[in-house]
Amino acid sequence: MSMAFIDLQAQRRRLNGAIEAAVMAAVEGGAWVMGPQVRQFEEELAAFGQAKHALGCANGTDALILPLIAWGVRTGDAVFVPSFTFTATAEIVPWLGATPIFVDVDADTYNMDPQKLEAAIEAVKAEGKLTPRVVIAVDLFGQPADYPAIKAICDRHGLKLISDSAQGFGCTIGGEHPIKWADVTTTSFFPAKPLGCYGDGGAVLTDDEDLAQEMDSLRVHGKVVAKDMKAGAAEFAHDPKYLAMRIGMNSRLDTIQAAVLIEKLRVFPDEIAARMRIAARYNDLLAPHVTAVPRLPARNVSNWAQYTVEHENRDGLAAHLKAQGVPTAVYYPVPMHMQPAYARFPQGAGGLPVTERLKDVVISLPMHADLDEATQDRVVAAIASFAG
Ligand SMILES: *Cc1c(COP(=O)(O)O)cnc(C)c1O
């Protein structure tokens, strides 16, 4: 029987027709753009994520650029990002003319190393060419970044903080979601993410009412929002509907996708619990056979977007597992600071030795909420049978 890396069809079967019914209801409802399901989902998402406001948008990349536009990030500004992440985290920074500064990660959690972050900020300040503005911390593979430490650094240096929870949405530290520390949490509903839809989608969450309105306007061509009306926007036209108050974009979450997400969010807490159990079982069974299993600080909950181990002969193991019918993936073989398009941007003080080691030893194994023990045992047996 062939094995899935992420089995989304098993999830669909488990939901037993609920998604199909929700999609058809959205089709029949006819409000295909910004229909009532979008508002409903935003309210439920905000409640789940412990934020005052949540806004859907077209994808997780747009979710990252919305707050940067709102804050006026531009040429001459520095935005601190990890290099060990998916392209999108850094991609939106040069879009605005700003400069991404690549910061190394912690060897245990693979998330931004707070000490390296502070050193990078201080180096940029000392050089005096760029203005430090924003830190984007990533909840890599589902594990929350060290927000208490990163937030303290942001406060000391007057920087905004974004939690890129495209992978980690739903993760917590001592029961608190990243928005407790971050100005904005962003997420992606790309199908393979832990909370995914059936296409592209994303969201921003924030407690800041003014920023929420700003991003609401930006995602729909700079439309008029309540604060603009208060400031007298209606004087520009008898119908404020077609006023552009700021230079925005078209980045909405489709009604059909919101309908899918309403169903998936209902079961998401149970799925996170299942993923925690599956990961703990993997850790127990795999520890003797690999260089390192994932390390999750005791008060953290990860959604296990990826279950990633280290092996000194990673490529050999990957080939062996492929021959055994076990799908794997490498995230990320080429970190951002080594990518052709990004190599010209600055690196934090001391370079990125941890990232450069991880890229050669990490390997991600099948992981999803429907992974049963028999399948997991096949993965473990295949790894245990690798000689080299
Ligand atoms: C997937 C991902 C994104 C981008 O999300 P899209 O919806 O694909 O645009 C951003 N950051 C990280 C860390 C991701 O994994």
C-alpha cells in the first residue's frame, strides 16, 4: 500500500461529507466573494487564535506583506528574518525596497536564535546605513519561536514583531498563542499546512483595531474603512464605495475556502492533540536510530506541521526510505541566504553556522493527524533497517 506524506484524503473521509456539504452550500449561496462564511470564519479564527481581529486574505505571503505595507516599511529599512525558512518569509521584504537581514537559528528548536537576533540588530544600528524596523519570527515546522525573548528584544530596540505562523498556526507557549507577544500573526491555508483549505488562502490576526482596519482596507484596493469615514472620507464622494484611501491590493479569502476552513477549524484542536501524540510516539521509537529527534520545550505545544529528524547520512537515509516506499522531504536544502536571488542580502553577525549544518542533516517524515500506528511502525522499521 502506498504511503502518503500528508494524507489529506483521510482527513476528508473522517469529516464524513461535511466539507462537500459546506462547499455546495457556498456555491448555492452565490456570495462567492466576501460571503457570510468569510466573516464567520474570521470570527471563529480570531477566537481560536486568542486575537481581537482576524482577516482572511489570498495566501500566507500576502498575509506577511499586509502589515509591512501598513507600517510603511520601505527602502532603507531592515527586516530581520531567519534564513532557515520557506522563501515567502523573506520574499515580501525586497518587494517594498527594504532589506532582509538573515539571522541564524537555535540548534534545538530550529527557530530564530534571540541572541543572534540582538547581535544582528546591534550591528545594523552600529553601521548606521539601515533602519531596523521589523522582526519576522517563524514557527518552523509547527513549533513556536521563543516569543518572550524575541519580544523583549523588539521592545528594547523599538521594532515591530510578526509571527509567521504559516506552518505553526495553533502552536502555543504555556497556553498562549504567539499573538500574546507579536503585533501581527500571519498564517497560510495552503492545503499542506496544518490548517489548510482546498486551494490558496491566508489570514492576519492582530489585537490592534487601527492596524486591523488598515489591513482590511489594503486587502481590498485601499477601500474606505470606518476610521476613514470618521476622518471625513465621505466628503470626497457621495458614494464612498469606490474611494481608494491608500494603495492596496486584491487579496481576499474566497467564500468557498472559508466554508472549507469553518469545517476544518472545528476539528483542529483535536488534530493538534493527535499530532502531539503521534510526534511523542515517533520520538520514543526513533531516538535510538537517528542523530536527533525533535526537541520541544515542556511548555510548548507544536502543531507538528513537519516531523523532522537529523541524520548524519541524510541523503543515504532518504534514498533508503524511498526504496522502502516511505515518502520523505527535505526542508530546507538551500537556506535563504544561499539562494541565488537572496545571497546578496546581509547576514547577522557571526554568520549562520547552525543553518548551514541543518540543511545537510534534516529530513522530514510522514506526519498528519490521521497517521495510524501501523503506518508509523512501517516508517520506524524502515529507518531502523538503514545500515549507514
Ligand atoms: C507556506 C509558508 C508561507 C507562505 O504561504 P503561502 O500561502 O504559500 O503564500 C510563508 N511562510 C512560511 C514559513 C511558510 O511555510
